[in-house]
Amino acid sequence: MNLNQITVPSADLTISVPFYQKLGLKLIVKALPHYARFVCPDGNATFSLHQTEKLPTGEGIYVYFECENLDEKVAGLRRAGVEFDEPPTDKSWLWREARLKDPDGNRIILYYGGENRLNPPWRLQE
């Protein structure tokens, strides 16, 4: 089994689609106003948006996109006008993360985990 696709809600795809394109995702399905699908620039994972009348409340949704050159990516996005809630920061779980929200309030984390993504020092032994 492999995670291939995640779909998040959006109140207005005409605003959300350009946001995700600015992040670097490639739009491959455009069925506005109800649905849009992107492919990630690295690998084959897809990410989609679906229109909803009511967005999640509380903590909501967290979506992580791994970027090998995180600091460069964030600097380029800032120059393009993307606002971050947290700049690239080293975390205690051995990842480097930058945090922002999409137009619908979904939490987006751009990160680099490297070897620690799958093999942190505290990984369970098989």
C-alpha cells in the first residue's frame, strides 16, 4: 500500500488553485468550481481540492510537502508574495519546517526530513 492522493476542502477553488500553483504544484485536472487535482513536482503523488460549503473547524487539516532545498524554496515563495506563519525552523523531531496557511485556513507545512522522515533515532525496531 502507498499513499498516493489527498484531497482537502476549499470554499473557493478560483482562489485556492492559484495558491497551490504558486507553491509549485502542477494542475492536471480543472473541473471548477467543484474540483481540481495537482501532481507534485517530485514523485507521483497527487493532491486535490474539492469545493465545500462548510470548512473544517478547530485545528483543521495539516498537509506536509517535503522540499529538499527548503530554505531556498521558502525564500523564492516569499519573493513571490507568499506569507509564512513560521520561517524555516529546526524541530525537535529532526525535521526543518516552514509553516503557512492556504486561503481556506488549511495548514501547509513545507519541510525537509531527509533520512529522519522514515528512520528517526526512535523508530520502532521490526
